[in-house]
Amino acid sequence: MVNENLVKDVVKEPYKYGFVTDIETEKIAKGLNEDIIKLISQKKEEPKYLLDFRLKAFKKWQKMKEPDWAGLGYKQIDYQDIIYYSAPKQKEKISSLDEVDPKLLETFDKLGIPLTEQKKLTNVAVDAVFDSVSIATTFREELAEHGVIFCSISEAVKNHSDLIEKYLGTVVPASDNYFAALNSAVFSDGSFVYIPKGVTCPMDLSSYFRINSGDSGQFERTLIIAEESSSVSYLEGCTAPMFDTNTLHAAVVELIALDDASIKYSTVQNWYAGDEEGIGGIFNFVTKRGKCLGKRSKISWSQVETGSAITWKYPSCLLLGEESVGEFYSVALTNNLQQADTGTKMIHIGPKTKSTIVSKGISAGNSINSYRGLVKMGTKAKGSRNYSQCDSMLIGDQASANTFPYIKSQQPNSEIEHEASTCRISEDQLFYLQSRGIEFEEAVSMMVSGFCRDVFNQLPMEFAAEADKLLALKLEGSVG
Amino acid sequence: MKIIEKIKTNKSIDNQTEIQKICLDKLQSTPLPNLKSEQWRLSNKSKLSDFLDYSVNEKDPKFDTPFPKTSQSTIRLVIGENCQINLIKENFAIKQLSEDQLVKYIKEQISCFDQNENWSDLLNLSLNCAKNTLGLKISGSEIPPIEIFSHASSNTLNAKTLVICLEKDCDIDLLQVNLGKDNSSLSQSTFFFLEENSSLNHGVVSYGENKSNLLNSLNVIQQKNSEYNLGSLHYKFSYARFEIRIKQSEGNAKTNIKGMQISKKDEQISTYTKIDFNGPNGFLDQINKSLADDKSHAIFEGSIIVPKIAQKTNASQLSRNLLLSNLTQIDTKPQLEIIADDVKCKHGATISQLNEEELFYMRTRGITLTEASKLQLSSYFQEIISFIPVSKDRWDLLDILLNEN
């Protein structure tokens, strides 16, 4: 018999990113109204079309109702009790990283994100976002040599306004859903990536999001455009300090892939999940969507979701271009009182489009982990295919694992296959591994890692190793 | 509220039974199901309103049994007027439930109803008078197969209710046939209670005619060590909705379900199942097949609920769908909701058309395309048809289906 307490101990690991950086910040007043939106827009010196975009979104948001269909139990969010703009105070213009507040650099250092010159050896360009603003973007000159634009979205609004005006809100319209509308109204910063025609991005691009302030929400917006025959791999990481209040994170990510372009978007989400009693933690309500506009374009989402008190996230692909490909690889781990409702939407519109979904959910403690996905074959999606696989692993008899796949087809010449299964860590396997001299914790960790292997294989090298470690840490103490 | 008014105008208030009053009261607060809810959102609104459009008919229409070959070894019952049976033999007994017993049992069921989920039952019970309700208590073994017919008559809405309690160690084969007529609506609610060690092989064959509608609701409660096998077939309805709710009240029970729905023209045929494991060691094996052609719409939604108490549950659910035309639509949603950790649960779903390679192979062997398609369909249907009890020996369901396809 597996010692339940022992296994539970394996899942418990203190959140090591929970520190707060003591830094002077500039915050605007709490609350949300047109004046606040105008103020944000003014602070960011935005052109008129963007202010109009925000105000229009705000009007739509006011008419919308917060969605409750996912059945996530959380106390009502007071949207007037949130600070919508918070930025560390710094000199007006920064010409080099030396001018960035050393405390900020230290923060990212502690998080393991190399921003300073001497540490930029890992060949990953980083855009670091602290609360509402982007602090620094590394390797910009090197990327510029290839014509790749990688900067914060605020800078892109100033320097590449035409691209922003052309593409912003085309994949996730402001009226798409409640949280997308909110984000469209108040988004503060985020990353912008543009890969020109025929360019394979010479290095992985990465954004690191850090919420530092307990009373401000983070509403970043990411826009990635891959022109014809280009390709890019983008990584995203997130952490936040431990507060006993809930912080709202409502982001929007839009990806656009033109003919033969490929975008790989990987996330390791490790927002603060709240304590064992479920106090505190981030509400992670994110809208991520990619549009495969061009022929043979490809968008691949891979995600490792381990943090957040509540996750509501469905990275999706609109497969418009002929022979375009959508992929979704996900590991979602919930522990204690975490709730995750995550999955994907694969909307096949063009002919011969293909999609693959591999989702692995691990529920421990008293958590709820749901896969919710939609696969839709439109009338023109002739010769299209989908394959979905959703596996859940239950750890302990208090956790819950749900699967809600919505499958819809209007095209006879298409094929959809879906399968789902539920299992637990087998005592026999544990016994076998232990009898071979492998420590209990290591055995559990090995089995979880094996369970998630299909997804980890899809992650970029750095992330795969990190994800594996993260899962092992998160799981410490919960197998039973 | 129209529907409530309609029901009321169809009968004088004084004649209402106690059950009807309770259900009407409940319906008053939800005169229509919540069409935004998961269970109803895909339902064709205009077809549902067509269903409710007919006036309620309490009198039983003349019934011509469509199927020949009444066998002496089969007990055949038609729900409606003069449906009486009291058969006590050496090995078994089939007794009619007294009105008090019926009311008591149905009231117990109503107390557990969810307004939205059991809306079809509420409608059925509010429409139905005592004479269109058949309640049976069955005990013993070596019972001859039973066939029970429910039928609608043209231009009316008919409601039939069937309640069957199987006593301990009882073992029967039962076939339920629901027949639609031109421009008609049939509301059928069935309640089964399976006591310990009992076993029921249940078949449901529902077929309609031009513009006939069906709301067919099936509620099964299984006590431990009971076995419930269901084979069902629904076809030729403009609008048909088959709701299956099974509760293994103490676990340790076995459920096998094999269902088939065929939709053509602009028909909408849907199956909703909810399997609730309320104890350990439950078993479920379910397969639901759809064939959708022309402009039709086929829907399957199945949910498996495994609470903490239901350890060692073994459940599998498969939805297989054939989509044969460009204008057809198929929606399928198998769901798992699991809290117990020591369980084996899985589900799968596929949507495709007839396998081209198989067709090609048969054609290279000199079989015509039509014949080859028929052969494929035959194997697709056969798995389900052969699982429907009673019918298989004497009814040529497979032939009927193939000749229509």
C-alpha cells in the first residue's frame, strides 16, 4: 500500500518565486472607467486609433456578462478594485540596460532570467515584462540584422504602427469574450514579434511576465506575425509573488501565420497558485488564438500549466489556409485547491487541414482539472483530419478530473478521432521502481514525467528540462 | 406558458391526477427547458415547438400492429386503454402495480428530478392520465419475452408512461416499441427499478413516419449485482430525442448500452445519456452509433459521473458517427467527470464516412458500389441490431434498414 502521506509530501514544495521586489512604482488610481482608459493610452502616448480601439472594447465589455459556463467557483471579482496600470519608476528613456534599475535586474536574475550582458549567453532573446510595462528586451540588434522585430507592444505602437493597426484584434476581436474585451480596453504591455518573409528566426524569443504588485492586474497583449516562409519559436514564462489576495491576469495572445510560415508558442505558466487553504493566487483568464491564414502554415501551442489559483485558457487555432496545421500539447497540473479549465479549439475551415491535440491533466489534492476542447470541421474542410488524446492522472481521492470534448462536423470527407482515459499512479509500478532501489519521490516523479513525455518532447530544450523539474517540485507530497 | 395553457385546456382541472398537478406546478416555473443549457442547446427550437404544437390526445387510437408474427411465446402489451395483465405462473409473476403503488413510486422519482434535465419527464407526466400509464411488477425466472408498444396517432400529441419494477433475481427480455404516425408527437417516459441480482435485456425500437416527433426518456435505477443491457434503435423521426439516465445506486452493477440512431432528410435525432455511479465496482460499456445523411443533424451527448465513493469503477464510452452528406451535421460530446482515483475510465469518438479503401477493395472483387456500401453498413448496424432482444429472431430490422439506405 502506498503511504499516502509520503506521497502527499512529494507534491508540496514552497513557491520559490513568491518574493516581492521593493521598488518604487507609479500606479494610477483603482477603478475602471473611460478616464482611466484615456489615462493609460495617454501614458503610453498612443495614436488615436488605439484609443478608439480601447474605448470601443470598453463599451462592449460593459455590456457583457462574466462567463460562468466553466463552473469555476471563485468569489466575484470587483473590477473597480483593481489598479489597471502599475509601472516601476525609471528614467524617461533607457538607452542601455545599465540604466535599468538594478533592483529590477536583480529580480529577473533571481527568477533565472538573464537580462544583463554577461548572462546573455543562452542564445534566447528575452522581453521582460514587470507589472504593466516591458523593462528590457535583449538581443535586439542581432535580431534586427535578420529583419526580425522583437520589442514591447508599446514600442511597436510607436515604431511599427502600420503593423499594429493592420493586425491588432484581427485574431481575437475585442468582443470575443468578456476577458478579451477587458484586455482590449486596458492592455498595458506585452511583446510584439514580426518575422519577415523567408526568415527563420535565428534564436528562440522569450517573454517573461512578472506580477509584482498585489493590487494591480496584469493585462498584457502579445502579437506575433510570421510572414511567408518564416518561422519562429517563442517561449513564455510567468511568476508572481505570494499575496493573500487574488490578482487578475487577463492576457490576449494573437498569432498570425501566412503561407508556409510556422509559429511555435510554448508556455510554462507558474503564477502563484495560492496557499494550501486556497487563499491568494492568480486568476489566470487568458485568450490565446492563432490564425493559420496561409497555405501550409503551422501553429503549435505547447503549454505546461502548473500555477494560478484558477486557470481559464483555451489556446486555439483557426485553420483557414489549405493544408495548414494546428497542434496543441498541454500538461496541466493542479494541486491543493487549484482549478484549471483548459483545452483548445481547433476550427478547421480550409481544406486538407490537420490538427493534433495531446492533453495531459494531473490532479492532486482537492483540485479540479478539466479538459474542455472543441474540434470543428466546417463545410469546406474537405480532406481534413483531427486526432485528440486527453489523458488524466488522479492523485488522491479528493481530486477531480473532467473531460468535456465538443466535436462537431459538417464535412463527410473529414475524419475526427478523439480518445480520453483516466488513470492513477499504479502501485505495482511504484513497487517495481522502489524494489529496484529508486527512491519513492523519484519513482513518482519518473512516472509523472513518463505520463507527460508526449508533451515534453514538444517543448524547446530549455523549457523541457525546466518543466520536468517544475512538475517534480509541484508534485512533491501529493501522490496517494 | 403556451404549453401549460394547452395542457390545461385539454382537460378539466378536476380530472387531473395528483401526479399531473405536481408536474404542472413544476412546469409552470419552467414552461420550456432552458434552451441555453448543455442538454438542450443543440435541440432544434422550431422542431421542439412543432412537437408541442399538437393537441393532447387522451383517447387511445386504433392500433394496428405493424409487425407480423405474433408469437405465442411472447407477451405483447399496448400502453393505453384496457391494458391489463395479471399473470401468475409457477416460475414467475407479472402483476399490475396498483394505482397507489404507482403514484408513490412516481412521486419518489419526481422528488429527485432536475427541472431542466427531467423536463421531458415532467411534460410526459403532466400530460398523462392514469389509463396511459402501465406499471408492472415482475418476479421470477424463465419469463417469456415481453413486447410493449407505445404509439401516437396523427395530428395529436400522445403521452405514455411505463413503470417496471424487477424483483430480486428476476431475469427478463423486454422490447419496447415506440411508433410515430404522420404528423404526430409521442412522449414516452419509462422508469425501471432493478432490484438486487435482477437482469434486464431491454430493447428500444422507435420508428416514425412522415413528420413524426418523439421525446423518449428512460430512467433506470440499478441495485447491486443487477445487470442492465440496452439495445436501441431510433429512426425516421422528424425530431427525436432519446434521454437515458442510469443510476447504479449502490455500485457493483453492470450496464451495457448499444445504441443506434439514423437520421435523413432534415431530421434531428439526438441521444443524451447520463450514467451515475453511486457506489464501487460499477461497470459500463457503452457504444452509440449515428448515421446521418442529407440535411439531417445527429447529436450524442454522454456523461459518465464517478464520485469519490465509486472506486474501482470500470467505464467506457464510445461514440461512432458516419457522416454521409455535405449538408449533414454531427455533434458529439462524450464526457467524463471523475473524482475517485482508483478507476478505469475512457471514452472515444470518431466521425468519418464509409471507408474508401474497403469500398475499393470490394469493388475490385466485382461487388457493385451499392452492394459494397450495403455490406459496410450492414456490419456497422449489425453490432447494435443483434443486441436488441426479442426482435432479432422475428423482425428483420437489418433488412428494413438496409433497404431504406
